[in-house]
Amino acid sequence: MGRFVFIGFLFLAVLPAFSQEMLSVSDSVVLDEIVSYGSLRKYQAGSKIESIGSEAFLLTKGDDLEQLLSKTLPIAFKTDAGGLSTIRIRGTGSGHTSVNFGGIDLNSLTLGQSNFSNVPVYLFDNVGVQFGSASSVNGSGSIGGAVHLGLDHNWTEGFRAEARLSNGSFGEQLYGTKLFAGNGKFESVTRAYYYYKTNNFSFLNTTYRDFENGIFEKEDVQRNASLEHYGVLQELNYRLEPGEYFFANVWLEHDWRQNQQNMQTNLNNPDYVEEYLDEHVRVWAGYKNHKNRLKYEVNGGYVSDNAVNNGNSTDTIRTRRWIAEAILEHGFSVNTSYKIGTKVMRINPMVYAYESSLDHENRMDIYASFFQRILNTISATVNLRQGFVSNYKVPFTPSVGASWLALSEENWVLNFTGNISRSYRVPTFNDRFWVPGGNPDLKPEKGMSYELGSRWDYCNKSLSGNIKVNVFQLNIDDWILWKNGGSFWYAENVQNVVSQGIEFMTGWKFNLFNLPFASGLNYTFTSTQRVKSLNQTNSLKRQMEYVPLHSGNFFLNTSWNKLIVGVDGTYTGEQYTDEDDKNVLEPYFLLNANALYEFKINAKNKVLLSGMIQNILNTSYQSGWGYAMPGTSYRVNVTYQFN
């Protein structure tokens, strides 16, 4: 019933968009962003921060966050067929990357990770990723990196709207709308979507055994792996004058899935069903004054995360957060500035398996950043952060970085960067307080990161682009694992891990056959090994599980009049799945194609027709051992925009 009520809401919300007699609208101009990647880079010289290009973002609007990032950046994911996807930046674990919406980290306080399949790209205007340790800026959990979800302030005058409908393979449906209304000073933006997928794809089940006839595989259909997501993101923005405004964002999210069963269970127990529900309320609001050299802002937020496993709502898994933040930035000149801030948070965990005496936890961070430009060719930054947690000791996390404009010629420039930073991760509530097995005496996971990079940019009348190379080393001490204690599992600081490698990225725009082309190629070599472990294991000095040694992707797009067409591909190398070298995932390559056509009805109305074909080669592969993945699939989209 909830599904149809929500679809009804979407229909009512977009209905006004189909009337040309509504409010008139003037062109809007993007003036401010809630996430400013320029600001992130300014105080993190030497860090690698990448934002997704506008064209790639446009072509992947119907994707989830995992699909977007895996196609455009050198990042590995461990995923099943759409229900659960976790990130692995530079060989780190699923809980070592923070996912930030304003001042809110989306990572679960109980599990410590985010499900990237639950984050719809459709709700956001831009996405940026910081590679490498970012705890000095983002706090706990950013050992491997940080993902930032951004919203543009358009300061709309009048009214404009968008309606989107998608249909794809295996029962995939998406209904979405965006409504913009304002008078240039006040702006309301409503973004809503509904997504459903039956996920009943065919695959070759290799766990079938017919010894009598010598048959060891069978055509099968994935069962009981359906997905349903819907949500609303409401923005209210009020601008007093340029550089000074109030904002408030409310994001309500409902994510339900049937946990995909492995191939053996799918074959032998086809009626077995496991369900998991996540419900979230996220509020982030504040006042920003960036008019003068002395800039300041005050922000606050509230987050409620509620999980229900297998429909058992009596076993409560809920956390609530209240957040307050204050930031002051002062620019002495264009070459020198500093920023100081504090962030406090009160957390109330309500989890059935925790000690009843655990009522709340308080956290506070104090941080300072300093920026200095020298001779217009060198930028240097220092970041200092100290966290405080109730009854828990958190390490001090400094970082220093620099970028150097080494050479500048008429058609090209060459930059070098370097960064050294400490990072940490406070153990999750489950790690510390789950009964049985939680250990309140766990040490925080601690990281030490070293990075060097170079970037060469070239531009002439017919060709422009860049080549970026980064080398890194990341040492992580006191990595937390859950160990089998016989009668129950328990958490312990088990191992020390060293991850090191090289990342190569290049992107080019050029003309060929009188057509404009855009291309990109990304590759990463990531060697991640245990150097010490308290576990009895034979996997020391061997590649860690679910971290491919080699991975990469490419894309190639071209446009003609109002038509954009492109292809992209991703390669994932061999992966270990356990410590015994028994179950090793074979490398695989996925090829995809997409197209978008813009059709203008008149000056105020246009339609975007788009579509994609994924896994064109019908590659049979696994991202998690024993779990089937779909073959060739399609999606078609119709987007109507009233302006």
C-alpha cells in the first residue's frame, strides 16, 4: 500500500509541471553550493579530491552511488545484485570511508558502514571523493577517504519542475520529481523518488550437482531478492544578500530489500526469504555568512536511523544523533588564511543487544586549518584535529600537505603534490557493546598515510586534457575483526595492514570527424597485505580479501546536435574471498553503453530521452563469492523539464 501512496504523491507533485499556465520563470544562476570542492581543496593541499564531471553525472542520474563511482573513478566495491554494496578505497575496509551529507556522516553507528546501493544519484547535484586519510578534516571513519554529496543553491526565480520515469530489466522501475520555486531570495526545492526492482534475473548456477550424469551447472533464476527504495529531500533556502543565507535540508529515506541468497540456497531452498529494512530521518540546517574576509557559520542537525531485520520490530536497532557545529574562517589576504571549528554530537543508541546501562554517548571535535600560498607557485596547509568521546580515548590527528606549480608554459602546466596525515576510526557501537562479543576496551583503528602526486594539464585549440598520477602508502594499526570464539563471535584488535599502490587517471576532450569527443581512463594498482595478525592465518604478506590488485575503467562519449552517446567499461582483477586461498574470484570486464537525446518542445518545455545497456557482453561474474550477478540488462528513461 505504501508504494502506491508514494507513487500517488509523485504524480500529484509533478502534475503542475505539465501546465504552461503556471508561474513564469527567469533563468537561474548557481551562486553557492552546500558542498564547495574548492574549499575542500584549499585546506587540503596535496590531497587527491575528485568531483564527477557534469556529463558523466547527467548520463548516470538513474544509477545508485556505487554504479556512479565504479564507472568514473578508480574505486573498488564489493556488491551483490543491487541489495548491498560497500566501498574499498585504497584497500581499506567498508567502514573506513565516510559518506557526508552536509555535516552528517551517513555511515551507520552500529555497523560502521554505508550501503552505496541505497544512495540514489537522482537526489543530488554533485558528488566528490577524497582519496586517502581525511580524518583531520572529517573526523572518525575517514581512514580510506571521504565521499561528499552536494546540493546546488540555484536561487530560483519563479517555478520549474522535472518529472522522470524509468523502466528496465528484471522489473526495474523509477519514478522521480524535482520541484523548484522561489523569488530570487527564498527558494524551495523538493526532490522525491520511488524505486522498485524484482531482481529475478537468470544466471548459470554452478553449485548444481548431478554426479550420475556428470552435470555441474544449471540455468537458474534469482529468487527473493527484490528491492524497494523511496525518499524525499526537501530544501528551504533564504538569502539575505550574496554570501549570507539560511538553509534547511530534510531527507526522509525508506530502504527495503530481500537479502540476496547465495546460489546454493537459491537452488536448494527456493522459498527462503530474509528481509531488511532501513528507515532514516536526516535534518541539516544552518546560517552561513561568507560576505567578508571574516567568514562564519553555525549549523545543526538531527539523525534517526532505524533498522528492522526480518520484520522483527521488537528487536530494536535504532540510533539518534543531535549535532551542532560552529566554524570561523579568516583570510588575512589572498595568500594566507585559517579556519577553526568545533562539532559536538550526542548519540542515543537503542539496540536490544546492548547493555541496558548504555544510555548515551557524547562526542566533540575541535579542529583548525591553516593555508599559506608562497610566491604564487606553492600552496601549503596544516590541519589539526582532536576528538573526544565519552569514556574513550581518541588520538590526535594532524595532517600537512603542499602543492607546487612546477612548470607553466603556453599550452601546459605541471603540478606536484604531497601529503602526510594521521587518521582514526572509533569502534562501532556493535564492536564495543553488543552482547555477547562486544569489547568496550577496543582500541581505535589508527592510520598513517603518505601520498605523492603529479598532474599535467594540456590545452590547445583542438585538444585539452590532463594526466594524473598518485602514489600512496597507508599503514593501519589495530584493525578490528570479529573472531570465532566457539560459542559466540567477539570483536578484537587483530591485525596491522599496509596498503600501497599507484593511481593513474587521464581525461581528454578532442574533435574527430567534426564531432566533439570526451574520454577518460582510470587504473589503480593496490597492494594491501596483513603484516601482522593475532589470528592463526596463512594469509600474511598476501593480498587482502576483496581488494583487487588491478582495477580500472574507461569511458568515451561523443555528441551530435542534441544527441549524446557513449560507452564505458570496468575491469576488476582477481580477488581472494577468505584467508585460505580456496575461493578466488576470477577477473572480469563489464562493457556498457548509453545514449541521451534532448528534444525541445518550446522555450519552456523539453524532454530528455535516455537509455543504457549494461554488461553488453553478458559476462558471467561474481563480486561476492557464491552470489550470482545479472547478465545483460537495459534501462530506458524519460525526463520532462518545465522551465
